[in-house]
Amino acid sequence: MEELKEEMKSLWDDLVKRTHTQQAIWWLNGFWGTLEKDKEEIWDMVHIMIEIECGKQKRYGKLKWEEKEGCSLDQFHSHRFLERMGETLTVKQLREKVKHLDIDKNKRLALSEYLAGKYNKGIEAIVEAPQGGQAAVEALNRAKAAVSHATDALNKANDEGAAAEAALGNAKECTKASNEAKDVLNEAVAEVEKQEKTRADKIKKLKQKVVDKKLSTMKQNTAKAKLAQVEGEDPLPMRKAKLTQKSALKKSTKAAKVAAKEEKKAESAVEAAKKSREEARESMQKAKDVFTDLKENGDGIAHGEIWWMEKELSERNKFMPKGRK
């Protein structure tokens, strides 16, 4: 192969220093006509590379991916990648196969190097592969920003919804406990009042017997003795119990009202979070509609990047907490 111009070397060097994901999107944009059928396989390649270098799979759920994505693999990790790809070639043999691509002689394997060998593409064709018209790129960037904003909003709404639902559950428990306590105290107050009435009724009947001329003197004297005994009993503990129970009942009634207010407040928060979730989902759908419109009506569009964004969105939705409807 004839010597590359410095400009091509510079462009190639810029490409292979991009992340695995960015390189994959470059290839899908530039060769969509022939690579569309292999898009899922290229997606898998990228995520295998990420898994090998980071030691864990990349997930697209609520939690933000904090690992730094690289641009190439060392010889040891390259060998693992080739094994995952089912390659029978060793890294050295692969290097021999695509040695014209190893411009910096760094003995590392970039996705672009692997794909160049797999699809037999030259450097010039790769670095000059079209990446979409400027208008389409700007529209795509707006859609990507909208997806990112909608995702953040949906995460926030889900967090707020979960917190509101937890608060609502606690408020309902507090309301239930307060009402149960109030019922118990009502029963306690009623029991004390019942005891007071029983004592008063007993005293009244005894007094009637004491003055009842129809009764014998012995029975009147017996009634006097019982009356003296009942009236001699200290009513203070009963009165104190009644005051204590009524005071507790008053506090419990107040607590029940507060709990009921908190319950209504939590219900409002749940509804607000639900509304926020719906708004976030609508925003995300609008962004997805932009992808669809770009694919159907765009001129010189970046098919690969649009598909990649849709794929990420699909994966994100797969692991996203759904929240209450």
C-alpha cells in the first residue's frame, strides 16, 4: 500500500483515538448501506470491548454510567475480544492482516482497525466516510439534548414519585395509628364516665332507701352504712384518670388531623410526580419523533448515530423504573 498523506494519517489518528462508541457510530454513519444489517453485531462489539476494559457490563438504566470508555485494547484484552468474536486469528496474525492500519505501531487494537479488517476497507474510505449533512447533524444534536433532558426529568420524577409514595404510605400508617389510638382513648374515657355514672346511680338509690318510710329501720340503717361506705371511697383516682384520658384524647385527635393533612399533602405529591413523569415521557416521545422524521425526510442524515441513539433509548427504557401510572 502506498504511503499515506500526512492529512490522512492525522484523520485516521483522530478516529482511532475516539471512544469505541464514537468509532462504531462513525462506521455506521459512513457505511450504513452495507452495515445496517450488522448494526446489532457492531453494538455488541462495542459493549464487549467496554465490558473487557471496565470489568463490567454497561447498563442504561437510572444509574449514570461512571466508567471511562477507552478507544482501544491492549494485546491481552485484544485477545479476549477476538475470542469473544469467535476469531481464530491471534492478535499478531490480525495485526499482520491489517498491519497497514497500525500507523502508530502502538500494538493496540481499536474497533476501527478490527472493522477495517472485517469489511476490507482502506483508510481513505474510512476517514472520508460521510457523517451526515450539517442541518441534519444540528437537528440530531437537538434531539439528543432533548432525550438527555427528558431522561434526567424522568429520573427526577421517578425519584420524587418514589419518595412521595413512601411518604404517602407513612402518612396513611400515621393516620391509621392516630385513629386507632383515638378510638382506644374514646373507649377509655367512656369507661371512666360509665364508672362515674354507676357510682352516682348507686349513691342516688341508697339515699332513696335511707328516706324510704316503707322500709324497715334495719334496712334503712343498712342503706345508710352502704351510702357512707360508697361516699367514703376516694373519687380522685377516677377523676384524675378521666382528665388524663381526655387530655390524651385531645392530643390524639390533633395528631390525627395533622396525619390526615400530611396524607393529603403526600397524595398531591404523588399526583405531581405522576404528571412530571407524563411530561417527561411526552418530551422523550417528541425527541424520538425527531429521529423518525430525520430518517424519513432528512437529507444526508447520520443514519448510524440516529439508530445508536434509538438503541440507547430503548435500552434505557428497558431498565428505567416505571413508577406508578
